[in-house]
Amino acid sequence: MKDESPSIQEWKDLYSAALDFKKLQPWEWMDDSDMFCVQNPATGEIGYCCVLGKASDFALGVYPGDECLLSRMLGEPEPSELNDLNNPKCLMASFFNEGYMDIHDYETIKRLELGFDRHQPWPVLRSHLPGYVPWYLNRDEAQFLTLTLQQAIIVCKHFKSNPKKLISPASGKMLIRVSEEVEDGLKWRDDWLDVFNIEESGEVLDDSDVEILDDLADMKRQGTWEVDAFYLPEPVQEEAGERPFYPYVITWAVKDGEILNGTVSRPDEKKSAFLAQLRENTFSKQNLPHEISIKRDELLSVLTPITNHLEIELTRVDSLEVLENAEEDCIREVMEEPMDYLEEKIDKIDIEGINPPKVEYADQKQTTPLDFENSNKREFVDRDHEVSEDYYKLMGKSLGKAKLKKRLKKLIRKDPEFFDSYISLSQMLYEEDKKTEADLVLDNGYKRAIKIITTEENEWPDLLEWGWVENRHVIGIIMNKAISSWNKRETDPALDLFRKLLKSNPSDNIGARNYILAIRMHMSFDEFEEQFNKDGFYDSSLIDWFDDNYKKFPDEFDWWDKATEEYR
């Protein structure tokens, strides 16, 4: 069953609160350690709030429930591939430029007649759940986020005038905004929440779980089993408009080297999946293990009640010898039947290809952010590259530079037309001041990319859009080549590439227009970076600079201005 969508008035209230919060810019004086709470009047649930922006993207994060606070009190878990998708649930009001917005955002803004200015950051409002793609707010979430933004403005203003505002009068308390219903609405006030009374909660066994475990209780105990779990990197969506999720793979092995049966489940069905696979493997082996080894803290909450009930020792180890040594074979065996099911029952999608829910005014014709007449245009969309999964897995590991470079070269040999490998390797070589070798790697990848996208007459495609995830490594290698040329003061070839990237992708998620303007204004790459690069982040000063100067070059930007004017 799909969640109920917010009404038009509720969207208006939410965007109004978000824009007021953005106008306040509380990240100028607060950071994510300055936490406070807002209680949901409808449910009584506590939302733990933090302002983001000093070291990251501008946002207000609202974490319903106690998981976020507990993770801070207990310390962050060790990094793992699982962590990003295991973060606590959160409602996020972020502020991004148009490259981060999608059709759902554009339709909502257009319907609300908010006068979207494409040069300024706009609210991107999302719900985050562990194991799921960040998704659009349902009605309850929109109502709570609206109230929280309104209360956050009050707290942030008070904190600016009095930085001691969030310091509790007694140890172990946190500021909370609570409300009571009065005749004309809600009346809000400050209070203090006792955070020392919050206890960590894990999975709870219900009667059916206990029944399954009791069937196993009399089995003999023998040996040590290894258990691991991870999310597949591509989300799936069972029905258009429903929230996509990352399939959760569970693997089992005996420490003597035998790979046991594994499974794939939805993120919200982890416990039942662990139970079912434990039962299957136990009857297959005709014994329970006397010990289960895991390497991820994330598995403690789901496995602890199971192992406690069966009196099996649960041990946290640094590595799982069998599962790690046989990783590829294990994954292939585990996924063979479940993935057959997924391919039959679920449409595989990528993060940019998700089918969003129709907004409640769906009778209105939907358009893409840049609705070109594309029927007579030649568009390039690259193929899928199987090696991409190996690449992203590799870049998520903690390896020494020598080993990482060796692995990247191996990936290039495996698929010479997947260009993220070239980009990462060349960047590492530049950092080591091996400029000649870095140039060779970058040029090799760039030439292959150009050969792929151009015709026999060396003509570029009319459309090479960033919105296709398959194109991003191609655009990335060309962009890196253009920047390299600019950095060497080879401005003509750099301009030529930047212009082609902008022409074929006018929505310009990569910012080619900024580089074009900088070159036209006789700036070097170093000067551009020194002025606008804020520790790896480009803030609104770059947007303001472009907006103030691009009209000085009508020969360069008039076509782009007209192509994008509907969405500015």
C-alpha cells in the first residue's frame, strides 16, 4: 500500500518553512554537534535535529527515534561497505542547485508557483530509511518536517544570540521543543529531555520466531560458522512509484571451508531472512554451530537475540577467512536463485532511473527539467559496464596506494572503456607528481571516450546527458581532460571541450558553464580554484559570480539562456 501524499497546502507550508530556514543560514554559526529535539505532536516521537553546512552540504537533518542519538553516544561503528545504507532513518531538508532535483521536485515547485530561480539552491526534501533509496515525503513526514523547520528557526535564532542556549541545566539533558494543543492551534515551549534514560533497542523475537528457534534447540552443537551480509549496489523497485530498495544479501559458511546456502531479502525483512537461512542450514548440516563469527557491528542487533535464545556464542572478529577468500564464488552461489526471482519479479533500476510517484496533481502534463524536442537529435547513452561494480567496491576499500594503483590498472585492462578507472588512477599519479604518466593515462581514456561517442565524421552527439548514470564516467573523463588542458594554459582546446559538454548537456550538472566563463574572463584554473573552492565545496558565491557576469558574453551564453529560461 502506498503512503498518502501531502496536499497542495501542506507542500506550500513545507516549502515556505524550508525557504525561511535557508534564508536564516544557521550553518553560519551552528554545526552538527549542536543538537536539539522537536517532539512530533501527532505521535509523541522525538526528532533529533542537527544543522549541517559547516563541513558538508547545507541541510537540516531530523532523525526520528533514538538510533541517531545512540550512535553518537556509543561512538560511530567502524567503516564498512554496509554503513552508508545502514544509517538511521532521517528526514532531510537539503539545499542544492538544480542538478540534484528531479521531475517530482520540478512539478511540485511549478504547481506551487514558487518562481524557481535555477541559479540558487532550492529545497530538496527527502525521507531516508536504512537500505532504501532516499525518497519523497509522505503526508505524515511532510507535516512533521514542516513543524520541525519552524521550531528549528526559533532555536537557531536563540542560539545565535545566546550560544549557551543548548547547554542543559543538568547533566544528560538535551533541549526539546514540545507543544500543547490550545484553542487556536499548537503552543510551543522549551523543555529538557533526559537522554540518559534512552536504551539501545535491537530486534525482538516474536512468538513465531521463538517457535522456529525452539524447533532447533535440541540439535547438537558443532563447529564455528561465519555469517556476513551486504547490500547489492543497484536498487530495485517492485512497482513504479513505490520506494526502491537495495537487496540485502546474507552469506553463510563453515569455518572449515564449506559454503552454506545464503539468501537475498528486503531491508525490512532481515530478521526473518536470517532465521529462515539458519533453519535451512541447520537441517542441512544436522547440527547448529556452537559459535557464530561476524565482522560487522551492524549484525549484532539482529543476531544477538537469536544466538542468546539458542545459547550460541556470537563473536565479533576482524575478518572472515572463508567468506572473504571465496567471496566471488559465494556471492554467485548465494544469488543464483534469489536473483532469478528478482529479475522476474522486480524491475532493476539505477539511482537516476527511478520511477517517482505521481504527484497528486498528476493530471498535469509532466515534463523533464529541460524539455527539448529530441526526436531529430542524436543522443548518446553508454552501455552498462559490469566492471563498474568491481570499481566501486575497490574504491570503498582501505588499500595502500601501490596496491590500489595496481588494481586500477587491472580494471582498465579488464574493461578499457570504463573511464572512472582512468580518472582515479590519473588523479593518484598527479598527486604523486608523476605528471607524464598521469597525462598518458588520462589521454588514453579520453581518446577512447571520444572514439566511442563520435561518428565516423568526428561529430559529437547532440545529447550527452548527465542524467543517464551510464554516461557519467564518459563525461567525467572528458571533463578531466578539459581541466587538464586549462591547467596547462591550453585554453583553446579546453574551451572547445567545455563548450561541447555544455551544448550536449545544457542542464550542466557538472558546471562546464562556470569554467567557460572563467576562461573568457582570463582566469587560470588555479585562480578559479583559489576563489571558489571551499575545501572541496563550491558555495553560492560561485552561483552569484556566474549570474553577475555571464550576460557579458552573449556570443557564449545566449543560446544556453534561451534553452533553459523556462526553468530559471
